[in-house]
Amino acid sequence: MKQKGLSLYDGSSRNVAFFSTRPYEKQVFTELLNVRNETLTSPIEATFFEHPLNPSTALSCEGFSDVVVFVNDDVSEATIKALSQNNVSHVALRCAGYNNVDVDAAAEMGISVSRVPAYSPETVAEHTLALILTLNRKTHKAYNRVREGNFNLQGLMGFTLHEKNVGVIGTGKIGKAVIRILLGFGCNVLCFDPTQDPSVSGMGAQYVSLNELLSKSVIITLHCPLNEHSQHIINADSIAKMPDGVMLINTSRGGLLDDAAVIKGLKSKKIGYLGLDVYERESELFFSDHSQEIIQDDVFQRLTTFPNVLITGHQGFFTQEALHEIGEITLDNIMYGGNRL
């Protein structure tokens, strides 16, 4: 592997390009950089771009030592090659997942890649429960009714979470945070993960096979990474094994669901509730205002027509605490070389 640039902060200047940056992120990173630069002999210079990183925009990265990217940036082999030609030495993800990065190409080009492996797991876990509770008790519908002076309860009936079987697929930090909350509700928590964590059983949850989890859980929530083993883990076959009227929640990665199979499950009423904070083709939609446009994604539009579907725009991570922690870890990765893949 060829070596290029600096992989750690050693007192020399670093020029960092942030891509897919929203105003709230720019504010957080600017504040954190201002504090850090007060103690550095050579400050870290930051340039913020609203547009995403892709093979075309990577061509304009001359003069940058590092690029900071988010979940929907395209860090494919073509992008990596363009970054290499501009002597970029480091790609820092300000997120946990890295399925959008060609890690092998980066290694071949001598470009290091870092990520934020864990940040306030309770943040995403709490959003997961928000989706579950909202879908179950239909608080979003009740809110709109009351605003219109309609206090009719017809169609708002939910079910009690206490003693219900809830399946958690993926028992990493976020999965475990979800489990702790579910146990607090008195749920019976069934778990599946290729790597079992003894602390999960110690909390009172139970590891079972994936088939058993699918067949016994009235709520199934996904908290696993997206890779070749988990791609479309929720598909026609797995949905067929679920109880009728199952609640399915995904706050992890959109590619875990086969959208066509999920739509069929909704139409047949096999899936009684669907809560999504992620979507397989979200890069064309999320984090931007499309309210004045005609959305061309027919699958997404079909999902929004179901009355028992609740979609949020990848906001599970979006709390003050999580953004601050993401910023701190990302800057640490740039300065000190932590969390390299």
C-alpha cells in the first residue's frame, strides 16, 4: 500500500472538506473547531459544502487533506480514485455505517477511512420506541383529530406492550439500548445476532434463531449493519414467517428491507404496522426539501399511501447530544487517527 499525506495531526496544517453539510452540522463543527483551534499552532481549516461527495465533486478536492462525509455520500471506487489524484489522505465518516464506502479501493490507494462507531446509542433507541408507540397508539392521528375538534376514538385503538414478544435483530450498542427500554415496558425480548453478547442475556432478553424470532414476535425492530449477509434480510420469505398484523420497525439501514416484499405484506395485511426512519434509495430524497416537487420514486410514494405506515427522514440520530458527540469523535479521528477501518 502506498503512503501519502498525513494520517495524524502532527502540528502541520490540515484542510478539511465537509460534504452534504446542513446548517445545523456546520454550526456544531464550527463551534467545536473554534475551541480546538485555540490550542493548535496550525489550525484546522474547514470548508463546508452542501452538495454530496461523488466521483464528480471529488475532482474538486485539490488542496484538501481530509474529506468528511455522511451516510448518503458516494464513496465508491471512482470517487476514491478522484480523491487519490488530489492527494486526499483520509475519508472521515460522521456516521457509524460505511456500506457506502469502497474500503478495499481506499486501502489500495493509501487513503485511510474512519467512522463514528458509537454515539449516544440511546438516541436512535428512543426514536425507535417513538415509532413503535406512535404507530401503536396512533398519537399522530389523534393529534390531527383533536386539532380539528374531532374527539372520536374510532380507529385509534392500540395494544398494550406489556408482556408482548418483541424481536430485536442486531444486539450492538443501539440494539442493547432498545432492549433495555423494551424490558422496562415489561416486554418479552427475543434477540438474534450472529455474535451473541452475554450481557444481553444478563439483562433478561433471550437469544433465539432468526426463524423463531420472526414467528413469535408481534413487533420486530432492526438494528444491524448493512452487508452482504443482511441485505434484504426482510424479504418475502421472512415476512411469510411473521404473525399476521406484525409491526416492523427499521431505524438502521434501508437496504435491510426488500421494499417490494414489504408493500405486498402491507397489502395482504401480514404487516399491520410499518415504521421507517431509513429507506433504501433515500439518498435522492432525505435531508432536503422536496415539498414543491413531484417525487419520482414510485415505491416511496406507494409506501406513503398506507395509513399504517409512518416514515421519518433519517432523524433517529438527530439530537443535540448525538450531534455534539459525532462532531467530537469525527474531529478526534482527523487529528489522532482513531476508529480507522
